[in-house]
Amino acid sequence: MSEELVDIRLTVNDVVHALRVPARRLLSDALRHDLGLTGTHVGCEHGVCGACTVLVDGRPMRSCLMFAVSAVDTEITTVEGLAEDDGSPEGRLGPVQQAFVECHGLQCGFCTPGFLTTITAGLKHNPEPTEDEAREMIAGNLCRCTGYANIVRSVLRAAEIASERP
Amino acid sequence: MTTKLFGERVPRVEDQRFLRGKGRYVDDVLVGPGAGGVLHAAVLRSPHAHARIVDIDVSDVLDIDGVHLVWTHDDLSGAMAEPLPLLIPHPQLTHGRTQYALAKDEVNYVGEAIAFVVADDRYLAEDAVGRIKVSYEFLPPVVGLDGARGAEHLVHEDVPGNVAARLEQENGDARAAIASAPHTLSLDLTVERSASTPLEGRGTVARWDPDTGRMTVWTSTQTSTGVRAAIAAKLGMDLGQVDVVTPDVGGGFGVKINHPWPEELLVPLAARTLGRVVKFTEDRREHFISAAHERGQQHQVEVGYDDDGRILGLDVRFWHDNGAYTPYGLIVPIITSTQLLGPYKPGAYRVVFESLYTNTVMVTPYRGAGRPQGCYVMERTMDAIAAALGKDRTEVRSANFIQPDEFPYDHGLIFQDGRELEYDSGDYPASLDKLKALVGWDEFPAFREEMARERRRVGIGLACYVEGTGVGPYEGAHVHIETSGKVKVATGLTTQGQGHATVFAQIVADALGVGFENVEVVTGDTRRMPYAVGTFASRAAVMSGSAIHLAALRTREKVLRIAADALEASEDDLEIVDGVVSVKGTPDGTASIDLGTVAVLSNPLRYAFDEASKAATQFTVGDPGKPPVAEDDEPGLEGRDFYSPERSTFASGMHAVIVETDPDTAEIKILKYAVVHDCGRLINPMIVEGQIQGGVAQGVGGALYERMAYDESGQLVNASFMDFLMPYVTEVPAHIDIDHLETPSPLNPLGIKGAGEAGVIPSAAVFASAIEDAEAPYHPGLGITAMPISPSELFELRQAHPPVEPVETKESS
């Protein structure tokens, strides 16, 4: 007994990858284990914690609730794709990432990629959130370390940084 | 030494890695297209709380392509077939029991490991697990403390009454003091189970190298040296053959201090057996049912007090639910029994506890580790005394405080580390003054009236705690200045998000006079520092921080000795600034030497391979009349030292909360949360405040939302993040007001005390106090005696305490 495999192409952070996966392979596992993009973390595998959130065509999606085969013909952005090109090898931190540094928005860092992708999409939708809107923006992601206060501050600071950058 | 970075809000160095998705957690090790050949493990776990295993049939598994190995207990031999270690064998733990790596004959909780499968990927491994057939003979499960105390059924047939241990401590004659006290009261208080639930569960990866005969294990643990010793012992290897690396850890909160988990042994054994890399990554349900829980206890309090509310005698009995096994000994109940005293000095104190078996997940420390229960018991008692005497709750506390001139204060008890419970320093009256100002205690009655006019119910509560932090036995550190001038620091305890790479670099930068950016800190890697204990009990900053400070000073001594020789100056005249040693008071550039050059000089070489090493060959350096390395010296610019304190250092703090309870729905809303915190000198206030904010959020979860819901058959019915209500941002206070008091510890060179657990300790106590206060005008006699409390439970309490003449109606009519 062996599994049937499917040939797919995934576009992740503007790079196209050819993959051969079983139909049941989760997008989160394909990103992490097949492509080595381990920045996307898996915290619950039932869509509640939000750590595995990636952007699919710009919209936040739980990659643990998607099959890799259903992500073909989409543009996927993971945490590895959030830095901005400034000519340096690693690029400079994007506004949300930079805000997390300044506001101590992370501790163990495990939930962080899901917050970064969620907030990136949230600020596209609402570039000048109020504090209540900032809380609403992150209300679907779990963090066990920070108590969220500094993440809320990070959302507000990210909006400022984004508006300051050309 | 000019202190530059200690006490500063230095941004974290580890953030860059985490924010770019470059963290390396255990499941990230050896992945991706280039790392083919990693095998994945899955575990068959008991679906029953209590059963005898009659037969295990694995024959169907063998048909599945890609399955490499399936083990049950019968396949294990030698030490692996014996029970797992009883890590902390306290003498009073008369009936300690631990599980087997794979269950032998009997299972004692839902989730206990029965069979272990290794396959090409996790999907296939789980397919295989699903094909294993086990037949059971059911035994009656013991669930909950009532069941354990009743002892109608036994968890372990050779443990009478389900009692693992009974421990009693007494200072003075508490019962006599209560009998002769002017006033007495008694309370029954319970706390339910919760758990650490870090976002990253457990995980282990092992690689066996047959060419060198070495095992490398990556594991998500709070003690890499502990896991290393356990693997060596269980797999019959020399300690020197086993390296344990703790990579980035996605939260611990206590649960990862227990070790070795079955998988931490089975994974390396499978790697050695198969000659392949093997990985186990726990899923969320597995974490709920096969890691560890904490908090479940029942308490009975008898207290005698005088007209001022001063406690003359306190007698506490409690029952601790230790689950099915006791690998971590009696640490949690011992901490409850001792830390219950908080900042107070009762005239006499007796405590007795029983640690009891149930057919549920075992209990090991979770952030706070028994202190939240102790604080809850003591603070509920303080509130009850205040209510009985009609006094302000802060007044009763003040009457019982240990005063600032009474330190060191010996409680006459033995603490969790086997040492005296002796507080080193603190200023509790000053903390209370700060807290009252911060929360607006004296202004609250006016606020309550104002709210009542709007038909709103509000209440205020406070809770005080003392936390023994930085327990021994020791931690160590190694500091190495490389010829590049860069400083490499290693300490053996592990990191789970506390920012050790930042705060420890602050300490080194200050002690050595080097740039912060030139200091790199490694934690939890037994190859870099093989002597270590672990990260628990808020001990990392105190223990490793002190050890690193001492090791850096040793390194500095060596720097000055070599530099003095090279500069032909006295050591006393030298200073180190920005990595350059120079004679004080001389102009820049003259009479100076950088640390990299000092490192070159410290290691006389035979071979040159670059310009720096050319400068260190024996032809260039040294006095031909002396040995190149002096008799009492060593080559290399390194320093190593250890810190081993006589006893713990005691941090303290007080929280206050203002809550609003909905008159109709009993919904509980937080209006204001205030924290006064004293952890001695702060290395990095930004990080300490982050710890407090996180602790408070976790405490809110424990007080209002989180509980482990077992049904009568021992099934954990809420074993998912859907059903176990961990707070989102919407459940935690929007703002926490924090004020610090810095009472330095006299026990360590930096004057620091631990800060990691503090935020979570007073939560159950402070919310019980505030909710009871909110209800008091409307439902007299409504006492909060069971935590956590949900709106439904508050509603039921209201029903049981019919309202008096409703204040709201009167005011609104």
C-alpha cells in the first residue's frame, strides 16, 4: 500500500516551487517540511491558535487548515517574505516586524509569525487603526507569553512606521 | 566598573532571528529538501483512564509501506524496560510511582503511551498507530480529589488510600494558639486544574553517529543537562557520548522541566536502532493528555486572630491531586505549604498535606508551582478576617506584615530545596502604599457609589505574595574572548522566551567593558556548558546571571593581568572601555591594547595561520626565561565560574484589580489592574514588565477561564484550544499599571531576585477578592471559595444567596 502523489507548484514569497505531495498533505507541513520554510509554526493543528497563519493572495489563512494541493494558483506569503528589500542580504525588517522589536511584542517567538502575517494584512485593510481596532485585528491569535499588551502597541506602532516609510 | 547596560531597556538581540522566521525550534531541526531521510514518530496512547492491557496486536502495521519500527513494552529491555526516573525522591514521598516509557500491563490515565511507531512521515506513523489493536480489561477510574480521598477505588493497587505522601510542618503550637484566640474562623477553598500550555508542545529529534559513537539530541526542554543524564542512563551510554542541544523553545511555563518524557528516550533509542534521524513532534491533543497539569487542590483553613486581625494561629490542611504518577516528587505541594505564608508572620503555623493519586494526567510544576494556591488560601483568609472584623482589607494585611527591620526572617519551616524558609529582604508596607496609590484604593468607595447610581456593580480586590526564587543547587558560566575581540558566553540552563541572550549580554558587557553587540550568549547546549540544572523557579537571572557575572569578572582579571604585562603598567591603573584596555588618564591610542590582541597574547602558539596568530608564536611573545604558560595559568582568554547560593532569594509583590460584574448575566469584566513588584535590581525593565504582563494574562486565564474538564470516566473532554479557554487579547486587561520597588537581594553579587512566575501567583486570590467585594452589597454571605469562576458559577452563587433589599432598585427608583 502506498500513497498516490500529486505534482503541484506553490508560489511562496515570489518563488515558484515544484513539489510532489500526497493529497492530504497540509499546507503548513509542505511549507515547513518540504520547502524548509520553518518560520511558519504549528501550534494546534485545528485552526484556533493562529500561529500557522500565512497570507494567501494577501489574505490571512490558517495553513494548518489548508491542503497544499488547494494552494496551487495562489500567491503565498510567509513570515520569511515580510522583510523589505533594501539591498542588504537579509533586507530590512518590515514595519510590523520593526514595531515588534521596538515594543517588545514577542517573547518565545513561536506565535509571532502568525501575528506578523495577520497584522500585515490587517494594516493593508485598515492603515490607521484605533487601539480598539488594533485589539480586534489580533483577536484571533493566541499568545501565551506576552499578555498581548505589547502586541497591541506593536500594531499601532507598525501603522506609524508604515506611514513614515515612503 | 562603570555600569552602563544593567537596568536599561535594551532591545532584544534574539528578536531579529524570530521576526525573520529564522528561529530554530525543535521541529525546525533538519527539515527541508536538503534534509531527506528524517523519520517521524507517533505514539499510541491509552483511550482509557484505568485498564489492564490484555493484548497488543501490531500485525496490521507491518503491511504499511514506510513504517520502520513499532515498539511496545515487550520490545524494550534493560533500563528502558524499567519505570522512568523518580526525579525528586523526597523522603516523605513514601509511595512514589512513575510510568514506563511504554505502558507495562496497566494504563493509569487517558494519554499514557502504549506503543511507539517510526515511519517515513508523521501521516504514515499515525496511520500505523491507528492499526494497532489493544484489548483492555477495564478498571474503575479514580477521578478528582473527592474520588481519591474517598479511596473506594485505588489508582495503584499497592498504594493504600491513594496517598503518595503525607507531610506535616509546624512552627509553634498552631492548634493551641487558635484555641485560645479571641476570634476564630474556618474556610474550605478549592482550586481546579489548569496547565502551562505553551504554544509549542514537546518535541525531540535524535541523530546517532555510528562513526564517532555519539548521540546528538535536540529537545524542547527546560533542562538539557537533565535530559542528557537520563538518556545516558537509560540507553546505557557514557555521559560523554550524549550531547543535548536545546534549540529555541516555544514557551515552557514549567511543563518542560519534567524529564525524561517517554519520547525523549524512545526517539534516541530508535535513532540508534535504525541508524536514521528520528523526530517526534507532539500535537495539541497529545499535549493536553500526555504532558502534565497542575493547580488542583482542596484546602481547609482554621485561623485564630485578635481584634486587630493579627493571626495568632493558622492551621491548614490540604489535598493535592498529583495525577497518576509522581516523577517530580512533592515540589508543588511543598511550595504551597511554605509559600502560603506570603509576607505575613502568623503567631503559629501548622500545615499538613496529602498528595493523592488519580487516574488523570500527572502533575508537575506550572508557572507559580503551588504558589497561586497558597496565595489564594492566605489571601482569602485575610479577606475573611477583615470581613468578620468589619475592617479594611489592607489594614488586616498591614497588621500581619513582616516589617522591613525584621529581615532576614526565618519562618521556622523547610522550603522546597531542603533549606530553611528564610526571607532575605523586602519592604511589604512600602509595596502596599504603592499599590493603594496605583489602584486608587482610598478613592474606590466613591467610585463604587458613582457606579451604583448607574446600576453597575464594581468590586476591588488585592492580593500579596512572596516568591522564593533562584533555588539551587547551582548554575555555571563560561566566558571566552576570541582573538577577534568577540566574547562568547555559555550557560547551561535553557531559554523559553525570557530574553536570556539579551540580559546576560548586558551583564557581560558591563563586567568586561565590551560592546553589547560583541557579546554572544548560548544557553542549554551541553557541549558548551555541561554543568547546569535548568530553568524553573524563576531562577535563570539569579543563578546564571550571577554565574555569568562572576565568570566575566574572572575573565576580566586575566585580561588585566596580561594587558598589564604587555603595557608595562600596574593592573590597578588599567581600565577597559569598548573592548580596549588602556592606562587610565592617558590620551587615546597611547598605552592601550584591544581585547583581541590580549586574547592572542594569552595563547602562545607554535603555528601561525593569520596575522593575529603570527603575533602569538613563541618567537614573538613571552619571556625566554619563563615557561610560555605560567605554572598556575592556562592558555586562552577565558573565565569560568559557578554560583551556588546558600538559599533562595525572596521576591514579592502585590496585585489589585477592579472588576465589574453584570447584575443580570454575571459576566465579569476587568476595569483596572495594578501590579507592584519587587524583584530586587532589574537587569532590563522592559523584559521584567513583559514577564509581568504575560503572567497576569496567564493568571486571568487561570482565575476566570481555564480548567481541565474531566468526566467521571477520566476523559479530558476539553482537550483542544477550542474548548480549553486560553485568553485571547479580548479577555485580558487592556492596560496593566506596573510600579517597581527594588529591594536588592543580599545573597547574590548583582542584588537580583527572580521575576518569571510572579505575574501569575496572586491571580486567583485577587479576582476572588474583587468579585466577592462586587457582590457583597447585593448578596450578603456570598463567598468565593472555588476558583476558577465562570459567569455561570457566579450566577449560581447568587441564586444560593438571595439578594437583600436591592441597592440598585432603591437608587434607581
